[in-house]
Amino acid sequence: MAAALLAAATAGPATARAVDPAPPPPVPTPRQTAQVRPAGEQASEVLSHAHCVLTLHRADAPTARCGAAADTREARSGTLLMTWYTGAAYTGGATDIRGDAGSCDAGGVGVFDISDSLGRSWDHAVSSFRDYGGCAVVEGWDGAGYRGETRIWVGDQPYLGADWDNRISSLVVHG
């Protein structure tokens, strides 16, 4: 094959185009598998932008479930507080934020570090969100641990705006 390409290239551009090699075969994509991470275990892998559920616990670290594990009864337990999306207008991959302590209150609950909770691919990936469970206010930071610049939104947001699209690394939802 290499000899044919070299001969075609030395013969001129018209001949070289005639013997272009076939395109490489497509790279197979990994199947989405059920992924459950117990409270306190850090996310070392990168979770794809499928459907995830992140359950926030007042006393413990959050529990993340993605793919098939996000569609279980256990994952759907607790109060739905928020769903964020990777695309504008509530499209793309989605993460449901659930709380184990009922609906939102003034103190709220937070995701201290999206990357540690769900993996690096979810960090700085929020483009829109919806509020539920009495949550009306979302405060987002562009750094983990509630650090960096911050912004507050009230109600559902079909697009975070050019200045905050794909920028959130930590957040708090409250009533």
C-alpha cells in the first residue's frame, strides 16, 4: 500500500487522488454501563453525558448513579430538586439532583465539586436546568468548593447565557 501511494505521489496530483486509501474504520464507542459510586468514593473515571442521578445527603457525600443504574427505584428515591442539562433548552445529557431530606429550604443543599461527584466530563458542562421540590434559587460557582466567581438564578433556566454556559463547577439549590 505504501509503495502504491509513493508511486502515485511522484506521478503527480491527479494520479495521487485516484489511489487515495480507504478511510480508517470507525472507532467503536463503549457501551454505557451501569455505574454506581457509593457515598464518599471519588469519581476517578469520566462518566459520559448520559442520564445520571446524584443523591445529596445532609451528613454524607453524594451518591452518583449513571446509565442503567440511574433508572432504578433506588436512584429515584428522595426528592427531585433539580435537573441540569448539557445542552440549552433542556437538551443533551441530564443529571437529576435528589435530596434525602425532603424539599428545599432556605439553607439548601449543594454539590461541592461536580468533577469529584460525577467525573471530569460533567465539570463545566451545565447549559440549562429546571428546579423542583420547592427549589427556586440556584447559586453556581465556576470553581470547585464554592470558590471563584458566582452567579444566582431564580427559576428554570433554558440557557445560562454565553457568560455562564459550561462554567459551573459547584452549586447550591435552595428555596
